[in-house]
Amino acid sequence: MAIRNIVKDGDPILRKKSRIVTDFDSKLSRILDDMLETMKRADGVGLAAPQIGFLRRFAICELKNNELLEIVNPEILEKSGEQIGPEGCLSCPKRSEDVLRPKRIKLKYQDRYGNEHIRELEDFDAVVVSHETDHLDGILFYDKAVTK
């Protein structure tokens, strides 16, 4: 595994829409492993492929129970409820904003092997997955900032 450089705000790659993953191979697995090591080193709870320079639809998320969730080609099928809370981002150091997110989501995604899953997430876990999924569409958390 290797530590990857995290792309910082202002880099145009963070504003581009990522492409679908079609190859579930050793390269994808290696990048996901590197992303985990990079995220842990940076003390984050999520990291999307564009944040390390790959315009592909995958991310990793650390859920509230310390479970690691790798999401490839994620799609939020349903959203319900609302929650507002502070967010930050490894690509936007020293910046924090209050963001409106769904309280619950229903997520369809593939794992690193291409197996499809559907999962319901709520509270903190819904925030982390929503934040990382936004990265895949070129959206940064402060684009959704709200004032209290």
C-alpha cells in the first residue's frame, strides 16, 4: 500500500463528473487499499477517487461503528428526513461549513469485486456517504452549505 497525494480545492479535477468503473481488477483493489491508508494518515472518515486524481466512481467511507465501506458506482436510490451539521473535507483543509444532508439514504453500490449491494444508512453514516458520493459528481461540501 502507498500514501497518495490528496488533491486540494482549486484543482479542476474536483469539479468534474467521474466515470463509471467497469474493470474490477487488481488495480482497483490496489487503489482502494492505498485510499484507506491515505485516509487514515490524514485522519479522515471518507475519501473519493477524484481526491487522489482518479475520475472514477468509487470512494471509501468509515462508518460510525468503524466499519469500512467501499462504494463503487454508488447511486443513492432514496433520501428521507433532514439533518444539518458541520462538515469538513480532506481536499479543503481548515474549512468547515454547516451542510444540509438527508437523515436516511438507500444506497445501491458495488464492492471491489463487482458484487452489487443495497444498503440503508442513517445519521452520520448517511452524511459520510452523501459527502463522498457528491465528490463523484464534482460537488464539494461547501456548495451545499447553509446558514443557521
